[in-house]
Amino acid sequence: MRRILSVALLMFGLDVSARSGSLRKVWELDLGAEIKGPLASEGIQSGILAIRFSPDGKKIAVSGNPYRFGQPTMSRLIVVQVVSPREDIQQFGIEHIVSDSESFGPPEIAWSSAGDVILAGRSIVRLRDGSSCELPNSLGRGFLGADRIIARVLLGVSRSQLEFFDSECKPSGAWELGYSDWAVTDVSPDRGLLSVWRRFGTPEEPLNELEVLDPIARKVIRSWPSAQSGYESRFADHGHVLCAGDGGADLYENRKVPPRCMDVDTGEKIAEARGIVGGAPFAAAEHGSRVVASDHGSTFNLRFREYDTGLKRRVVWDFRKNAEIASWKPDMQTYSLLGGKPAKEPFVFAISPDGEYVAEGGNGVLRLYKIQP
């Protein structure tokens, strides 16, 4: 059900001294009291696990760590207005989601193309009346257009298929790919496409590909070896571009592999960000040419004789101009996991569909930045 929350707000005109100088803080919203978990203690803040702009860029959906443990474990989904974040704030109860900083696959929050329904984890929430339903146990979910949802549904220990659902969580079809080892990495509601990472070959010679599928026509549109493209991906520019990379991790090699963006229709590489290592986790402007990529660094661990990888900075990169627009070192957040154990990770983030704004959140605080110029 919808209700108005009490929030604290710092508004407009605050430059971000810790950033590159190319991001200007528009506002900061304290949602900590509303998403705080029951086991939060001194030093353990309210976590923000996922952020996503609506398709028109006028709203931001936010989800936090659990406020209630049990069966099921419950989190909160909060929707705020970009222009007037204090007005008409909505809140909904959803099943617990995982953090976008740690998960592999599509963003944990997805909007329908009409902007009236939100998919948060397994929960489908209709904003108009606050009603909701739950999808079956699934991974890699997203919207195909206005009211069709697709999800990778687990059928057993080593078998899964793509299934279609409507906004009432009712099944409406399925497609069994015949892949034994695969995962959905992103979904484009604009074009009704999804990207899939798959592993095949033999144990001695394993092969990996990143594919773009049309699940309605049940065919493969494009594929690239993941050794060239990476395994994590995000659609951009109305689903005509797929940007891909990985976490920059390799135990035995100091990797310097940059993320890249490819034309979905031709398969050609548009650009690669040579100043960025890895790139994932990503966020992409769904209707523009900007990407927020994660730049990783590595150090050699003498004790274990291997490389340790860590996040150095986040970068706004324009793949049409092949230029870095802004960069910053994200703050860290600490929150309670299931069982009360603390988790520590960077603030989660999102970029607006037009590529003009970045939202970042953690420790119960949501911030909006304007990308300058």
C-alpha cells in the first residue's frame, strides 16, 4: 500500500568535492529510517541494494536490505519523484532482493516500458493501486515491453528454461533453449530482446559466448566470444547497443581488458574504453550513449601468489564519443545480511535513461547528481 514517508532532504547546488568536478549534487534524501533492518546496530547502517530510474526519467525506485526476517524475508521498495522528491513518495513491501553490486545478471529493479509496473526481484508491483504478486523461483528477470515479463525459471538442479508471464504473474508460455550452462545478463523492454551468457565446449576446452536473443521469435540475433566481450552486459540506445565487460578479476594474470560496446544489429564494435579495466558492474542509459562503468585495479598477493582485484573508481563513459565524461570513487556502505552478519560494499548506482543524471545510494541515503556539462 502507498503511504507518505517522513524524509530529510538537502536540496540543490551542492558540488561534489570528492568527485571529478563533473558531477553536481542536486539533492540528498535520507531514507534510512524507512528501510532499516531489525538487526541493525551501531556501525551497521540501512543498506540500499538497488536503484533504477523509470523509463521517462521522472521517478527513481529504490530497495533496501530486509526490515523483517522470516518466511518470507521482506524488504521495502520506495519510489520517489526526481523533481520533487519530498512529494508523493510511495512505499511497498516486497520479497528480499540481492544487491546490484554483488549480483550477476539484470538489474534487481526493472520498470515496464509504460512506467506503471515495477519488477523488484521476484515481486511485481503495480504502482496505480499498490497490488502485487510473486513470480516462481527464478533468475534473470526483466520486462519485454509494457506488460510481458520474461524470467529464467529453474526446473531442477541442472535444467532451466525461459518462461513468459503477464503483470498478474500468470504464465503465458515458455522457451527451452537447450543450453546446459547459461544465465540471463540483461533485458531490453524497448526491443523485446535479452542478452545471455552461455558456456559450452568440453572441460578441456571450455567456450563462452555472449548472445542476444529474440525470445518472441525464438532465435539468436547476435553472438560474440566472451573472451572478447566479457560476460556482464547492459543494453543502451533503445536496445540497439550492448555494452559488455567483466569484473576485471583474474587470479594469475594482471588483466587490462577494457569494456566495449557493440552494435546489436551489425555485430560491429562501436568503441572500447581503454582507460577502464573490467567495467562491471554496469549501468547504461537505456535511451542514450552513456554508460557508468566500474574501473578495477589489481595488486599481487605475495602470500597466495595471485592477484587481488578491487574497485578503483566509477566512470561515466560516452561510447559514441569514446570519451570519459566524469569519474569518482564511491562511498562504502555497511548493512545487515540475513542472520545479522554485516556486509560492506560500494554504494549502488544507476544512470537516467537520457544519460543526464546519476543516482547513487547507500547507508539509507539516496543522492541525485547532474552530469556536467
